[in-house]
Amino acid sequence: MYKAAVIGDSASISGFAALGLSVFRETEPEKITKLISRLAANDFAVIYITEPAAALVSDTIAKYRNSKLPSIVLIPAIEGNTGDGMRALHEAVEKAVGSDILN
Amino acid sequence: MARLNVNPTRMELSKLKKKLSSARRGHKLLKDKRDELMRQFMILIKENRQLRTEVEKAINEANRYMAVAGSVMQKEVLETALMLPKQEVELDVSEKNVMSVYIPEFKTKFRTDDTNDIYSYGMAFTSIDLDGAVSALSAVFPKMIRLAEIEKACQLMADEIEKTRRRVNALEHIMIPDYEETIKFITMKLSENERSTTTSLMKVKDMVLKQSHNYH
């Protein structure tokens, strides 16, 4: 059975704990990197990560982009939306089509 | 284009012709694959974009409730309220094959069926905004799972499209022209050889005739 995790600062992600997702309150790049590889090895199929936390470990996230699992999804933090999640989408279009045609 | 480094023999010629025809067939197939992948990708990416907008909006909404709850309640009380969840999510992962790209599909399973189990705390000491935050998150959760699924699918497909496009281009602009040029070169060389054999035969014939019959 696979599980779902949420990574980010405490204020942004506490609510997900009530839904029954595994919540990891981490804000340091090294710890997040280690955490992601540990989660990926331990049957976590979906990892939600707040945009500020994801910005700290963009290399690690890029590493898992083309592997089948886990699916790492950026979500807005409590401070609001940075647009990083949408940007990743535009990058995928650019990669596939050659130019960004989403507008 | 560079000609391949081969001997101009009939053997090589027939080998190259076979290679050329399979390269052409491969090119056509890959081009079809690319087009179909692209079509599916465009459908997915549009859904992805819409879903992401919706999810981001809903999470922002929940965060706003959370921010209010955090300001009304003490941090410790808030943490304690959410410390021991009653509900637990498990995912069933299967995969779907789209043009030989294996994309994951998630199915959620909750430990308890009671929808009120998302409230892991007593209502007495918590702010109503916390309830709002939790219920908003719970409402958007199915969309979040679908987003995880579709975002992964888009990434995997973008990667596959890029790979396929490279293969199509390599075949179209390098391999096929190379084969054609080499085939042309061998054909020319062979017919040149043939002509040279004919002329030397004619010459020899002339010489022999001249010798035996004294012809001019």
C-alpha cells in the first residue's frame, strides 16, 4: 500500500495531518533532500511540498521528475502563491512542444 | 551529408537498401507516435492547468482559515489538536499505458468511512476557523490526488515526446540522407566499373581482331 506525504513549514501543512496524510515539518534544504529520498524509497507515491520548501531543493525534485514514482507536487504555502508550480507546468510544455504555447 | 564508409559492392548496396527501407518505416512510425503523444499531451496539459488553478485557489483559501485559526488559538493548542489524526489515507497505485508511456493512477482509500473523522479534535477548545481549514482541505483532496496523477503523466509524456522527436529528427535529417547518398555513391561506382569493363573489352576485342585478321 502506498502513502502520501506533505513537506513544508508547520503553519502551511498542519491542516493536512487531519486528512490523514503523513506530515513532515522541515525547512532546511539538507533535511528535505534526505527526507525526499527516504520517502521515495519507502512507498510514498505522492509527495506534496510547499513552494518555498521546493525552491530550496529544486535539484532533488528535478531528479524525480522522470521517474514513475513518487509524484512530487508543489502546493502554495501559507504566505501565498509563488507561481513555481505553474512555472513547472510551462516548462513541461516547453520541453514537449519546443515553445511555451500555454497562455 | 557524410557518406558512410563502406566498400562499393553489390553486397553492401543491397544491405544499405534494406536499411534504408526500415529506416523509412521507422521514421514514419515514430512520427505517428510523436503526433499522437502530442495530441494526448495537449489534452492532459490543459486539464492539468485548470486543475492546478483550482487546487491552488482552494489551498490558499484553506490557508487563510488556517492563518486566522493560528492567530486566535495558541500555537501549542493548534499543534496538539492536529497531532493525532483519526483518518489515514492510503493509495492504490496502478499504471496506465499511453503510447508506451507508463503513467501512474492513484486510488485513495481512507481508513475509516466516516467523513467526520477528519476532525481529530474536540470542538471545545479549537477555533471554528480550524474546522473551516480542515473541511476546505478535505474538499479539495480528491482534486489534489488527480493533480498528482496528471502532473506526473505530463512530465513523463513531455520527456517521451522529447525523446521521440529527437529520434524522428535523427532519422529524417541524418540517417536517411546518409543512406541515400551512400546508395547513390555505390550505384555510380558500380555502373562506372561496368562501363570501364565494357570499354576495356571493346578495346581488347579490337586488338584481337586486328591481330588475327589485320582489320583496321
